[in-house]
Amino acid sequence: MIAAYQKTCQTRVDSKLDELFHAPRPELALIYQAMRYSVINGGKRVRPLLVYAACEALGGNPERADAAACAVELIHAYSLVHDDLPAMDDDDLRRGQPTTHKAFDEASAILAGDGLQSLAFEVLADTVRNPLPAEVRLDMISTLGKAAGPAGMVGGQAIDLGSVGQWLDQGALEIMHRHKTGALIEASVRLGALASGEADSLSLRALQEYAQAVGLAFQVQDDILDVESDTATLGKTQGKDEANHKPTYPALLGLDAAKAYALELRDLALHALRPFGEAAEPLRDLARYIVERRS
């Protein structure tokens, strides 16, 4: 069931994303080409799926969530472009293709990432692409800015880079990943809820609990796949975490315990959705998918 929902949402968000990469002047063609390459190159679109699913869980029309779905994927893509740079993870492969700095060059990759980041906020602020009330658009911009910035994803990446070769206990590891991976996943769910026009404090709190659990589960499963999967399946270099001496859940807990923890987090996410009815089934399916995926 999740496969059909995923395909529908991917088709929807990909068509909206593609509209964003038409250079307004010939002189800008190269930077727009690099930006497009960084986004329209596959990907599971988990974050846009969470946006749409959260919107629909509260009874909202998915059309209301298009801008938010695009914005979170733009931020995610920018983070991957910068993550792969030689100064960061120094990776040559992403989604089965050369990373942006390999397909173009380092300067173009840095600028493409910068462009994707700013474009995300432009999309949320645009009254044509995001025709929601001004106070909702402002809440969305604030939500995404906090999740993407030093108190969220950027901060998590800084912790990650500073932790190479160091031992972290589980609490410290979770702090890192709640920032690096979890913050944008939490923002995706909140943005979808805000887009619905039906969010209240109780539903937002329940959805936050769900998002916190699936955000951490996503990272635990990523760590497991880095051990168990292969480069062709992952679409990125397998075994990179161990080679770079990065702290991971399998390294800390052991592989079997890490798998058990991913399932525990899945169950916490499902428990958080108890107040919601059948409309939240895509969110439940996504929680299951996150810990069952093989790439």
C-alpha cells in the first residue's frame, strides 16, 4: 500500500519541483542546471511524503501541502550536496549517480546548495505557490528555518563532524541525530499539519511525538543499512560510517540491539497516532516503511 502512495506523492512533488528550475536568464543556466541535478535525480521523497500524509491525516487537501513538500525536499537536497563535499563527508556517489561536486565542480556544488536553501523559503513565502493565510506561511517559514539551521540540521552536522573518532553514549548520539536527521523530519510533519488548515495544539503535539520517533528510527535504520546493505542498493558508498570512524547505533548497541531499537521507535510512532482515524493510515505505513526499507 505504501508503494502506491509513495508513487503518487513522488509524481506530485516531482512535477512541482521541476517547475522551479527554469533559469530566468541564459547567464544563470549552469547554476540552475546544477540545482536541478541535485534534486531531480531520484530519491525516496520521504520528507514530502510525510508532509502530504500529515496534511491528509487532519483532513486537508494535498494541494495545500505542495509548497511545503517542495520546500522540505529542497532543504534536504541542499544538505546532501553540502554533506558530500570534500570538506564534509567527501563522497563521490549519491542516489546511484556522481555527487554534485563530481558532476560539476566544488564551487558549483556549494552555490547549488546555497541556491536550493534560499529557494525553499522563497517557495513558502510565495503567495502563488503557497496561497495560505499569511500567519500560516510565517509559521511555516519559522518552522523550516529553525529545523534547517544551527538549532537543527546544521547543528547536528556540526556535532557529527566534531564526533568523528570519538565515543558517544546513546544519549549524546540521539542528541546529534535528533538535530541532524530528526529536525527536518519533525518539520515535515508539522508543515503538513499546518497546511491542512485543521491543526490544533493537541493534534500538533501528537504529530510531534510521532515525528520524533520516526525521525530517530530513520537514522537508526540508516546506520543498520550502512552495515548490512551494499553500494548498489544504497545508491551511496556503503560502509562509509565505519571507514570514517563515525559513532553509529550498531557500533554502540550491536546490530541486533539496533534493529530492536528501530522497531521500538516504530511502535512509539504508531502509538502516538492513536487519536487519529483511518486518514492517518499513510503516516502509519510510513513508520513501518522507514524501519523496513533496504535503501
